[in-house]
Amino acid sequence: MVNTRTVVYLFSVATLVTALLVIAAHYLRRARRSSRNDWEKLLKRLIAVDRSSIAEVALDIIDESGQQRRDEGSATLDAAQIWKLVGGLDGLEVLAANCAVLIDLAFYVQQWYPEALLVTEQMRLSAREIQWHVERLRGAKKTGKLESAFPMYAQRAVATYYLMTRRILALYELGNHVMLADLERTL
Amino acid sequence: MHLTDLDLLLWTAGFGAHLILFCVLLIRRRYREFPIFSAFIFSNIVRTVALFFVQQHGSKASYFYTFWSLGLLDTGLQLAVVYEMYSHTFRPFGRWARDIRDTLSWLLVATIVVAAGLTCLAAPPVRLWMQAVVIKCNFFSSVCLTELFVGMVVLAVKSGLPWKSHVARISQGLGVYSGIDLLIETGHSYFGAVRHTQVYAVLSHFRMTAYLVCVAYWIVMLWRNAPEPRKLPDSLRGQLIRLQRSANSDLEKIRVRK
């Protein structure tokens, strides 16, 4: 005779096993896809962004070398301007999606030269930070605080993205000039 | 304790497979990279030998206590192997990557809570309280290992930290085996060790066979060498170091701004 406790137990285990299987299959497929990436496929995943807008938002708080600006002309963009230049939350989502591709691009280089880990790890952390900023903005949108939260988080995310793309370009400049031309066109 | 021919066959095959795997770890010098995994394999060899002698010359009680004491050690080492695989993947520079520390803590807590909850729900029909403890402990560890394996896959993909070749092979073997073991331990919990002793034995044989396949997979994969990395040219190395130095301060400067 099967009692209620046993039914709950079996149902719970079945639910857990199913959930674990689905999650594992989904992420293993993603991992496999990443490892099979080639240069062309990676570039196709990048979504075109307005590079001048990104630079304008980023260079409002940092200079070309990545140093934080402290002069009087820094941090002059207001919330509405940043919102417009970034393209709102959708624009940030595009940057977040491109971050994932940038990690794969860096990983692609690492496949040739594993010693490039130092740089790729920095890229990875930058991309993760942008994802974190986007998550915070999503949360702010849900709670109706997007307008006040957007400038603070979005500008940091854009600045991080800007620096990261520069680093990726520098990395490819060092390693492969033919690929660099493709990358510059896309980014 | 009566052992059938199938029991003896699986026992011998397991001993031989572990011996071969341990030789592979020594000959290919994998023990340097995976000391805990090597210790786990070595402990299985010692365990088999110890149990064989206790079974031949000891009492039923001494076999029981030796079996379960070594079983606990085995479970502990399996969890330590998981730690070693996590360590190889998520500590790229010898430190836990800072973006995954919190997630790792939550994963660990969630794993233990879910496994403990399910273990509490299990009510295997048994004659002795010790049998219930044994069945529940096995179930708990199989849930933990399976969850940690899936958690590792998710974390590695989400964080963009790739598995190295041999880490991936060891993890996949242990992960798939843990998943199968979870189903088998669920069966053990459901059927218990009173009326369905035949079912209990069949499930145990199935578990041992699955583990043998896993060990065979490890033997082949750990014998093979990982793909050769290309040599980083000195000029590129110098430029990368300079690039890295400037990159290090980038994020800090952005974070400071309020």
C-alpha cells in the first residue's frame, strides 16, 4: 500500500530529476555550441550598436585611456540624454548580449594561446558586471524606479562595455590583423 | 554473508578497473593535477581489498562496520572530487573568481536543503534503523552529487569559464553516474530492504555496472592527452601583460564613481 508520504516523495524526486535533466541538457547544448563556434558564426551573433553613442556615454565619465575623468566637463550627461544615447533598456540588453559574444571571441583567441587567460578573464569579469547592471535595471523597472536608477547603472555598464571592446580589439590587433578588420566593422 | 557469482564478478571487475585507472593516473602523471581524484581511486582499491579480507576472515558485524565506515569515506571523497573539479574550473588564478563566490555559496546551501528535504521525505521499509540510515545517507549523497554536477554545468556556461579537457571528462563521468545513482537510490528507498530484497540486489548490481562503465570511460579519457596548446610568442606575451596591467584598473575606476 502506497501512502501519501511515499507519493509526495516519488513526485518530488521525479520533479527534481526532470528539472535537473532539462537544465543540464539546455546548458550542455549551449556549451557545445560555444565550443564549436568559428570566427564567422561568432561575428554573426554580434548585434550592431551605434559606436559613437556608446563612446559618447562612456567618455562622459572616463577618458580614452580608461581613467576616470575628474575635470569640470565630465559627467555632464543627464538621465534623458543617457537614456536616448543608450537606447533605453533594450539598448542595454543588446550590450549584454554582445558581452556574451565578446567572451566567446576572447575564448576563441584563448583556444590558440591559453596563456591569454589573463586578458580573457578580465573580459569575462567585465561582461559579467554589465550583466549585473542590466539585472539591476530590470529590477528597477519592475519596482518603478527605472528613471532614477538608469543613469547610475547604465552609464557604468556602457563605460565597461566600451573599455571591453577596446581591449578585445587590442587583443586581436596583437594577434590577428585580418580578423581585426572584420571585428572593427561589427563592433 | 553470501555472495553470488554476479557479486564476485562485479567485485573483481571493479577492483581490476580501479587498478587500471590508478596505473593510468600514475603513468600519465595525472595525479599531479588531480590529487584528490587519485586518492579517491586509490581508496577504492584499498576498500575492495580490505572488504575482501574482512569478508573472508572477519565476522558479520565487523564486515558491516568496515563496509559502512569505508562507504562514508567514499562519499566524503566523492564530494572532495567535486570540490577539486569546481576548483579547477572556477579558480582560474588560484582564487575563486569573484563573480561566482556568492552564487557558489547559494548553490551549496540550496543543494543541501533540497537533498535534506527529499531525504526526510524518504521512508524506506526496513527491519533495522541502521538500514534506514544507510539507505538515506546514500540517497542524500546521490542527490547532492547530481545537483552539484548540474550546478557546475550551469555556472561554467553562465560565467563563461570553460572546462579543461580532463576536468570535463572526470566531471561528466561522475555526473552521469550520480544521476543514475539517484534513480537507483530512489528505488532502494521505495522498495526498502525487507520484502523486496531481490529488487534491492538487482538495483545494486545495476548501480555497480553503471559505475564500471564510468570507470572505463575515465580510463580511456585520462589515458588520452589533452589537446596541445600553441606556444605564445614572446612579443605577444609582453603586449598582453601590458594590456592586462591597464585593464586591471578600468573597472575599479568606473565602480568608484557615484
